[in-house]
Amino acid sequence: MKKACWSMAAAIVLVAGSGLAADVHWSYTGESAPAHWSEIDPAYEMCTKGMNQSPIDLKGFIEADLAPITFHYTGLATEVVNNGHTIQANYTAGSTIEVAGKIFQLKQFHFHSPSENTINGESFPLEVHFVHAAEDGSLAVVSVLFQIGEENKALARLWKQMPHKVGEKAAMASQVRAQDLMPDDRDYYRYNGSLTTPPCTEGVLWLVMKQPLTVSKAQVEDFVRVMHHYNNRPVQPLHARVVLK
């Protein structure tokens, strides 16, 4: 089990490190689209065989006494990377969340358009994933959804710095902090899931914020233009899982 946990942590390092991962041949379109991920490499078999895959359509909620997430976000984004799959902001060490007594370190955050997770069948134009790792290698992802409205000021600063070419990275010239992309209301949904990209490793704790933020239509269009395509994995079967709220 420990080996599996550390393989998930390694997946973060791979994406957050070189900018271009060794598994660059998977994509969101054509013959290497999500429906074919498990055919590309035997290491990706969980993308098809897994029973706890992400994203999902959050529905059929179960009432639960969920403890508040304790956020200790103190740092800022150090660089922004275009890895061909998303725009990712790597983060300084030391920022954490605490969930049910367990501490997770924030490693990076990245974006998907349209949203990967949906709520009662509703898709959102943009979603950000804050990826965290605990000392034992287990992962927790905090998700924030966006709806069309006023321009998002934090995204405006980030978008000005995002590289337009695959494999490029840029040091952050203006400060972007994780808390600037968090809603004031920290109520959340919780479910057990997976990475939403190959190798689709399971055992990931998902914490989806109930309150969406706003983003302008132009900001969403700018992101998709840089990506050259939508970058969302379709929702996966819920199977026997429950979504707590």
C-alpha cells in the first residue's frame, strides 16, 4: 500500500517538475483521448478498470457532519508551466490543509475547461485543482468551480504570465496566491476518487467547494486558445461511492 501511495506522489513530481512529462503521448483528443488512455500503456489500465475514478457528477448527496478544512496557505506561486495538458502553477513549500486531523502540503494548482466535476449534471466553464500530498504519499485535491461573471483578478494576473508554447515555463513576475482563488465560503462536498489524468491512480481524497467563483467569458476563451482544445476528462461512473455534504 505504501508503494502505491508513493507512486501517486511521484505523479505530482512528474507533472510539476519537467513541464513535459514522459507520458506526453496521452491527450484529450483523437486516438489518445480519454476513452483510449488504458490502451496507450499498461500502466494506465486503472483508467478503465478502476471503480473509484474521477471526475464524477456530484449528486445524490449524503448529509454528513464534515469537519471544516483548515487552510494554512502562506506562500505564493513560483512559476507557471504549459505542459501541453494544462496550465499549472507550482507553489512554494509550506502551505497546507488539514482534513480530519491529517495534514497535506500544497504542491501545485492547475486548470481544466470545461470543468471535470459536475454538480447535478451541471458543467462549469472552468475548474481549478489544488493538489496536495501528505507525508505518507496520499493525495488530496481541493476543487473550485467557476461560473461566468465578473473578470477574476487573480486569474488575470496569472493569465498574463502563462506560456503559450508547450514545454515553456515562466517565473512569476506578479504575485498569485492560492487563497485568491478560494471562495469565502469553505463548505465542501467530499468523495473518494482518483487522478483525472493517466495513470488515473485511485485513493485520492476529493474536496469540492460548494461556492463557485466568477470568471469572464474572455478569460475562459483565452485559456482554451492557449490549450488549443478542451482539457476535461468526462465524468466517470459513481459505482458504490457516496458524495458527502
